[in-house]
Amino acid sequence: MTKVLSAPLVLPQSFETIEETRYIGKYLLRPLEPGYGVTVGNALRRVLLSSIEGYAIYSLKIPGVLHEFSTIPGVIEDTIDIVLNLKQVALRPKASDAPARIFVEVRQKEVLTAGDLAHLAHSYDVANPDLVVMHLDPEAVVQMELGIARGRGYRLAEENKLLLKDSLDLHEIVLDTSFSPVIRVVPRVETILYRERADYEQLLLEIETKGNITPREALQEATRILLEHFSRFLAGEMSQAASARWYSTAADPAILQTLQTPIEELELGLTATAFNSLRNRGVTRLIDLVQLKPGDLEKHRGIGKETVERIQNILQKRGLSLGMDVSAYKALLS
């Protein structure tokens, strides 16, 4: 029998929260095999900075303002300065069906802040309420229509114009958008003494966000994205039975519990006709719903494209999506 000269691969045994606020999170993962601190830290950093979705203002429309170089009566800032300020507003919707456009009318104010936008438009929270949007004459009245979208990364105004060319109004100013809620990620790798060896590592991960998502939420989402990518390698190489067994051992208990939720308990905004149509075809729990593709869902009575989009947004907040493979969870629930 061949001798084995290598020890089993060491996996992290502890995850500690060193510091956690709405904006800053510091997390410690240890022990790690030599070199794994950089491997894990850089992978998480890449995903955290590029792939976490957020909300941003993508357009501005003010009556009488034809372009971003116009001036607004009673307002100190030029329109281009207001645009730059609006780009920094960190938004978070209060509900999954928050409107894509909000209308704001400013009266009897000398300073308009991002917090005032949240107060005037009740569908969104603002993580940086002290951000100044504009200074006004107290007698001035300014009306604004703001377009809000969900996305990831940074997108130039020209790119947004191409994507929105069929839905933009005349004289609507399109903004550059920074959707990412994560500002900074710093992975620090340190050597530690473990099993009488001094070359093992620990990873201290510092995450700073805009506040419209917590550092822990961002870390959980980044981890989920990486797991989904790596699982495709195993699913493609193993037989279906072996793949199902692997998924079963790697199944997320929280998602397993969520999949058992009756669809009536979710605020899907479905009519009675739509609910009955789903029930008649055996769709009673979330695990039944997520197996349907968007096109299949639209075949049910009372469900259109807008309803499907709303359902997708609700599922996404729970780490789910339409058309997902839940074979591993079905095996556990059978």
C-alpha cells in the first residue's frame, strides 16, 4: 500500500467578527494553509468590488432645464454640480416594488440634502443623508424627477443612454452611475502558529460600504457568488447522482428553510386568479416557484412581464432566482 506523506488539507475552523458597523466590517478567518490567505482574500475582494448589486440615480429631469450646463432659477449650483452630487446618493429601497422614478418638489428650503430626498420620496432610504445636493433661495421652487435603477459596478452615462434609449424622455439628463455599494476591501494576511508550525495563515478582511448595504450582507453575497461559480465545475464533471449528493452536503440550511415557505406568505402582488393558476399546477411553495423559468411563469393566468420582474426581485433578495436548479434541496425535502 502506498505511503501517504501529506496531512489532510487544513480548513478554516473559526470565523470571528472583529468590528462591525453599518459602514465598516472587519472579519477574521483562520487557520488557512500557507498561501490560501491571498487566494481566498483576493477572490473575495474581486467579487466584493465588482459584482455586488446596488441602487443609483441614473437620470434627472427638471422642468425648463434642457441640458446639464443649464442654470436653475433660485439655485446656487449649476445643473452639472447637482448631477455630480446626485451620483453620490446611496440608496436602498424599502420594498421590492419601489418605483423606478421618484418625483420631488422642493419648497422653502435653503439647503436640499440626500436625507430630504428620502423624506420627500418615501420608497427609499438614504445611507448618506447629510450629503448636500443643492443650495436654494428660500423662495425658490424646484421640481425634479429622478430615475433609479439597480445594477453592478460603474457605468458611464453614454452606456446608460444606449441601454435606456427607448425609455428616456425629452431633455432627461443621464448620469454616470456607481452602483456598487462597496467602497473599499482590504485583505490582510498574517502568519500564525498552528499545529506547531509557524507558516499557517489567518485572513483579516476589512470591508467598507456606503451604508446602503452592511459589510456582512456584502460578504455573504460575495461568498454566494463564488460558491455558485465553483459548483459549476463539480456539476459538470460528476455524474448526476454524485452531483446531487455533493449539492446535498453543501446545501445552505437557510435557503433550504426559505424554499419551504408557502407562496401565500410572500408579498408577490399576485391576483387571486394568478394564485389559483399556480396552485392548480402544483406551485404551492417557493421550491416549486423557483423551478419555473420566466417564460413558463408568464403562461399562467394573471401573470405578465411586470409581475415576473417583481417576483425575480423578491427572490433575489432571498438568494434565489427563477429557473434555478434545486435538485439537491428537493432530495433533502423528499
